[in-house]
Amino acid sequence: MAYKRIIVMDIYEVIRRWHDQQSTSHIAIAMNNDRKTIGKYVAIAKALGLSPDLPLPAKDIVIDLLQLCPKTIVLQAHRRF
């Protein structure tokens, strides 16, 4: 799949869908992204302490967490795949 820029709102949508128990394959198809890309953002969400078992924080809080996310978490998620 060709390079596609993903904005913070798209990442929030990935996290929201993941929190709603959708599979990475289903999210990838719905959002027209690669499964590995979706997996990376799910890994970042987990590293930030988000979980499908806990209530999803407000949208603004999740977006702030993503914007303040340390680069080490992002790099670890990218190395995982």
C-alpha cells in the first residue's frame, strides 16, 4: 500500500474502534489503511495506558495524550512491526 499521511483525528478513530472491540483487519478495511499501520497505533494506545477494558477518556484527553506522546513510545511501536 502506498504511503498515506494519517492525522491525529484518524488515529483517535483507530483507537475508538479498537476500544469498541473491532479487529485490526476490520479497522484497516474501514479506514483504508494497512493492518500493520493500525497495529502500530494500537500499540501506542496500549503504551499510553489505554485499554478496551477501561472506559475511553474524552476525545480531547486522548488527542492531548497522542500529541504529548514521547517519541520513544512511537519508536518502540514502529520497531514492533
